[in-house]
Amino acid sequence: MIKDRYDVVVIGAGPAGSVAARYAAENGASVLMLERDREPGIPVRCAEGVSHNGIAPFIDIDKRWIASQIDIAMLTSPNGESALMHNNGIGYVLERRIFDTALCELAAKHGAQLVTKANALDLIKENDKIIGVKYRYMGKTREVKCDIVIAADGTESRVGRWAGIKTAVALRDIDTCVQYTLAGLDIKKDTCEFYFGNEVSPGGYIWIFPKSDSTANVGIGISGHLSHEKGPREYLDKFVAQKFPNATITYTVYGGVPTAATLEEIVKDNIMLVGDAARQVNPITGGGVVQGMIAASIAGKVAAEAIKKGRFDAKFLKKYRKEWDKTLGNTQKIMHSMKEKFLFMTDERFNNLVNFCKKIPSDKFSLKALFTEAVKGDPKLMLDVAKSFVVSKIKLK
Amino acid sequence: MKVIHELCDICGTCVAVCPVDAISVSEFIVEIDNNICTNCLNCLKVCPAKAIEEGE
Ligand SMILES: Cc1cc2nc3c(=O)[nH]c(=O)nc-3n(C[C@H](O)[C@H](O)[C@H](O)COP(=O)(O)OP(=O)(O)OC[C@H]3O[C@@H](n4cnc5c(N)ncnc54)[C@H](O)[C@@H]3O)c2cc1C
Ligand code: SF4
Ligand code: SF4
């Protein structure tokens, strides 16, 4: 039974929404999650790549939602040269359909309630104060009251707009993506591949994330400001025709990844934004699952604390912002400046970069080495990069 | 602006770049309110499925 009132209503049951719900419920709040789709996790708009260290703090690793374990990353430059990276820790390609549901189940186990096929339509306000959510469910428009709304509604981020927060991103801060799941391949199950270049994937990259030794998520993200005449699909189709001419496409999905820095405003009185909705994705890799979960765990705890103290004002909720900036937000800002560098990199520079990487023994080659070389010639950014790696090592273990 | 529903994948990318919140989404359909739309073309440029065209 859906009640008329909860302490916290979470909109969106992606990884960010489920983790926020779980932490709020675990710490004593009554929580309702509204999810528009019929099931959390579908359609899968994701290449499903995550690091072990990123997800392990939030859920016990379960082979039900792991398709493959990744030990090697391969970077390929526009001239076709490749560099291998071995020591970046263990990665996984997930089955997000199952993973997202498992995160929801965990939230439910801690007392949160989930309603699927429930589309949030607007915030309910009284004298400008947010007091609940209007949503569509089973052919009827309904209302639920709450003290805090957590907006975890993903890329589209409309809930924030309803609260008067500017959530729109610039064209250069969105990657427009298409991904195929391909079958009939002959690939290495432990290697993720990345292809760069202005002819290959302008302002982004093509990825091959294996789900088995014969299937993979093969997709592309190109920068929004470089997509118009030619969209991502034209680039991907060319790549796939050359690389996997005999493959079968078993799944096609489109999507957008915000590659911005976190929004200026992620809290207001009675509301917090988390995950893609708050633009918390890693702007270089486009990875948002772990970042969203980290932010959501902070927001969930702060929400529960707010309920206990009866403080729903922005001033109190800003604890979430502060903690997020300390944990990852500040690093993300640096990553965003670096992304700007990548965005305008010539093919020659990409070639040189991969060439440089090739000379590092693959077991010594790390993202830090790559980024440091990429921003060479920009002393301030170099320093920032070095700092960001110190910070993320401490915080993310 | 007009969404070609046959091509639209309901991915929300257009919504993320719309400066005026003219685009609404449900589980089954994405719609543009041309009373709000300012014809900035952002959505048309980023739509990965090329499911948006000019006109009402
Ligand atoms: C092609 C592609 C590849 C990617 N690859 C990776 C990758 O390999 N690794 C990685 O870490 N990240 C990747 N990402 C990014 C990652 O998918 C997102 O960062 C992540 O899903 C964000 O989680 P979230 O919970 O914030 O939002 P989402 O997972 O998008 O969840 C938002 C949820 O809110 C629901 N919702 C929205 N509006 C409403 C409403 N009004 N009412 C009710 N429910 C609503 C949606 O249905 C959805 O279920 C990729 C993204 C794309 C597009
Ligand atoms: S960006 Fe294109 S495919 Fe995605 S929701 Fe908008 S119109 Fe549909
Ligand atoms: S043209 Fe601009 S204002 Fe109109 S719907 Fe598209 S993004 Fe929004």
C-alpha cells in the first residue's frame, strides 16, 4: 500500500536513487521511491563498466550481475597504435538490469518502499515550499506528501527544474551516445578497448566492453557540440562495419551522458539532487554509476539526519554539498578542465599520447601517468591532476 | 520542434540540453511544447536517434 505521506520521496530508482533511499531508510527515515519504468534498470542505457573498488562499499559482489571481470584496458590512437594498461585495479562489466534491481532490493530490505510505473509529474508546493510530489500511477494522478524530495531522475533532470534549479547543460557538456550489444565476436573477455580520434569519435571515444568472449557492449559518445550533420550512429556504424563485419546486433540503445561539473545548486529547501540529475558523472570517462552512488550515500544520510532534527532548509542540507565536494566534487571539477583539453585535442596529439603510453611498461601504466602526460605544458592543470590523484586515493581506497 | 515518435528512444538527452524545459517525458512518449520552445535547436543537434525535426 502506498501511503499519503513519507519523510523522504526519491524520484528515480537508478543506482543513485536506490542508494539514496537505502541510506535514508537505514538511518531511520520513511522512504518512498517512484520509478517511471516498469522495472528498475531497464532499458539499460549504459556500457556497464565499473571498478570493483567503486561498487564494493555499497553492495556485496554477486556473480548474478557480473558479466565479466576486466583486468586490462587498451587505448587505441587515430593511427591505430595501441597501449595496454594493466594496473588500474579490477573492473567489471555488469548486467545492469540485475544490478539496479539488486540495489533496489537492498533499499527495500532497509525499509524503503518502491513503486514502479510511477511517473513523477511535478512538485507540490505551498507558499513556494516543496511539500510533496504529484505523480501518475495506474492511470490516475496522485499526490504524496514529504519533507524531503531526492531527485535521482537521471540525465533529463526535470525534477530539479521544477524546484527552480538550472539543470540544463551546454552542448559541449553532453555526450550523445549510441550503443549496440553485439554477438558473434571473437574477443578477449578481460580487456576493455577504447578508440580515440576526431574521425573516429569527435570529442569522445568508442568503447568495446566485453560481456563474454563472444558478446560486448560496443558504443560511442561524441560531444554534443560536434554532433549535428553527422550523429553518433554514423561513426559507430562505420567502426562496426570495419571491425566486426559479421556481428549480430542484439540490442540498440541511445542515451546522453552529462560530462559537466556538478551543478552549482544541488540542494534547496526540502530538495536534494543526486547522480546524473546533479551532473556528478566523471567528465572524462563518462562513468556515472559509482559517482552517483557515492553522492547518493551522502545525500541519504544527510536526509535521515535532517528528518531527525526537523531541519529541511537548504542551509542544513548543504552538508551534503560540502561532503560531496570533499569526497569527489572538487576532483570532478579538475577532471572537467581536463576534459576541455581532450575535447580540442588534435589526432596528432592523441597519437603522441598513446605512443608515450606504449613506452611505459603495462604494469606501471596508470590513469595518473596518462593524465599527467595529457596535460603536459599546462603547469596549473598538471598540479591539479597530481593533487586530484592524491585526494581520490585517500577517499576511494 | 517535433519529435518523430517512431525514431525516439525516450532517452532524455534532448531534455538535458533544453534551456526552457519545453520537453516532457513519460514511460512511452516524449513531447515538445511549442508554446514554450524557443527554437534554439539544441535538442535537434544532440538527439542521438535523430528523432527531432523542425516544425510543429
Ligand atoms: C551509452 C551510455 C554508456 C554509459 N556507460 C557507463 C559505464 O560504462 N559506466 C558507468 O559508470 N556509467 C556509464 N554511463 C552513465 C551511467 O549510465 C549513468 O551515470 C547512471 O545510470 C546514472 O545513475 P542515476 O541513478 O543518476 O540515473 P539513471 O540510472 O538514469 O536513473 C534515473 C531513473 O529515474 C527514472 N526517472 C526519470 N524521471 C522520472 C520521473 N519523472 N518519475 C519517476 N522516475 C523517473 C528513470 O526511469 C531512471 O530509472 C553510461 C551512459 C550512457 C548513456
Ligand atoms: S534525444 Fe531524441 S531519442 Fe532521446 S528522448 Fe529526445 S527525441 Fe527521443
Ligand atoms: S529547440 Fe531548444 S527550446 Fe525548443 S525544445 Fe529544443 S532545446 Fe528546447
